Amino acid sequence: MRFVAYDDQVFERDGEGLWTERTFPLFIAEVGADLGGLALIGRLRGERAGASFRLPPRVEFVGLPFYASLAHPRAAAGQVLASLRVFWRELANADGAWILGPHPFGLLFALMTLARRRRLVLGVRQELRAYARRRHPSRRSLHLVADLLEASWRLLARFCAVVVVGPELATQYRRARRLHVLHVSMMRAAHVAAPEVERRRRYDGELTMLSVGRLDEEKNPLLLADVLATARASGRSWRLVVCGVGSLEGKLARRLEDLGVAAAAELRGYVPIDAGLRDVYREAHAFLHVSWTEGVPQVLFEAFAARLPVVATDVGGVRAVAEGASLLIPPGDRDAAVAALERLAADGELRTRLTDAGAAVVTGHTLESEAGRVAAFLVA
């Protein structure tokens, strides 16, 4: 069975191939490998301008006209008709469509799929209303649009199948005609470290707390500087390594300077998982997740695969996969984060218990198994 999959991501091309700014299209590509055929559809910038994730050469890609952001609706509106024509043409050779949203274009594409009498499966990765308010706190017009899109997507879900990321979204979409709960993992079974990796770490000297992910508002990266400063003031020699890029990268660097801990921090930018990041996980002593909002962050699976002890904010779908495998803290709570890091540093039995549990979690949610379950759901 052949599908088209729409994800409102920016894609870029260069001499090496097709690149994207997020990892979810890589997961879609893995799902496509389990289907009879899949064409990935998204915005094409045309030349590489910073996208970090290269898609496999086997991926069939269909580019839509580029616009920068829905936060600037006039520019996006100018691309509607051309995008509709492209999607309509691709539907002619497809048995169904998997459409990620809520999104204005996604809503139109979903209606077109129904009009062509093709199988429709919706996808939901995050709660749009919370995302819009966190990302654009003063843009009330965008909040209203997000509310309308969310309501429309949930109404449509009552008549078709839906794939959601994490149990929190599963609760919100419980009235869908059919529902599959996805835990996005890019970790293959071969990537799960042996117990010896955890046992080799030493906690009697300088310690490294690691953060991986986008440095944007909803990820709350400035808290990392506050945690580092407070942890070092407590007397233990902590360092901070941050792997990621985003709009708050400069502010994080300045915050580290203002708190006098810049010399104890490294902002390494984007580090590919297969070109160094896996070693960074294994060399660190604790993983620190501080987001305000989440679905089920795949960085937790990456830390679990490296048997790295985890401190994570109890938001979104984090608890569903991380309870018992990490120390959960309230979002925005600097002191709770520092206390949890100190517990990990002082208690070897706790570290072993958590890392064993984390390895078991990621073993049950590998890229192969999760993609296979989604592919089976799409064609069921």
C-alpha cells in the first residue's frame, strides 16, 4: 500500500542529498521502509541553510513551495494554491495519506484526501494551543487560530484514524475512530549500551551534566545556566555541556557569563547522533531535561540507550516513559534540578537502578519496533 506523508517541516537540498531541521521526518522515512511505498511531502527551501539531519537516499520526497513561518500568515497564504495542486497530484498515485498537524495546510490536505476517497490518518506530535502560547505569548490572534485548528483537528479525528505521540495526547484524542500511541525513538536495538558503560563512570571528581535539544523558548534553556551556577555553589565540581542550536543560544551564553560560570560550560552546537553525540552521552555523568512542554522527547531514549542517569521535568508524556527510569522534577524548578543531580552523584545504587530501567524502556521502544507498529496501523 502506498502512502503520502505530510509534515510541515523545512527541507533543504545540497550536493549530499536532502536535509531537514527536525528528526521526525527520519522516523517517517523508517515507517516508509516498512510500507509498499511512501512519499514525504514538506516545504522545500531549495538550498541548504542550516538543516542538520540528512534523510536516507531511498526517501521519495515531494517539495511544496517554501514559506518561512505561519507566524507570518500573509507569506504562507501566497503558497496555498500551489501547495494544493501538488498535494492533489500526489494523491492520484496514493492509497492513503498520513497528515501531521494540527496545521492549516494539513487541514486542507485532509479534506482533499477524503474528497479523493483515500485512506486518511492524522498525526499529532504536540498540543498546539500550549505551543502557540509558549512560543508567542503576546500574539492573541495566533492563540485564537491555534484554538480553532486544534478543535477542527479533534473533530476530524472522530471520523478517521489518529497517531499521537505520548499518552497525554492520547487522552486528548481518545474519541478518535482509531488511535495509536507512538513513542518516537531514533535508537536502534544495537545502540543500547551494555551495563559496563554505566559502571565505568566515576563520580569522585569533575562531573558533567548534559543537555541535548533545541535552544528555543519551550525548551527553557536559560534554566540550564541557573542550575549550573547553583550546583557549583553547592561545592561539587559540575560542568555543563549543551548540544543543540536555536533562537536562545546567544541568551544562554550571556546568562552563563552573567552568572560567572561560562568557563564551566560548553555550547557545542548541533552534534549528529552518529558523528559524536553518542559518545558525548556515554562520557557525561547526568542528563538534564528542563523543557516547559513536551510530547515524549526522544532525547530521553538517547540518554537511556547510553545508560546515562536522567533528571527530567514532569511535563507532557515524560512521566509515561521516564517514571522509574529517571528522577522527575517540576518544570522551571532550579533547586529541584540541583537536588536531583546531587542525589545521582551521591548514590551509586540509585544510578544503577535508573539506568537499568532506562535501558529496558528504550529496548521496548526502538526505531525498528516503533516504526513497524506505525506502518501496521496505517494499513490496518
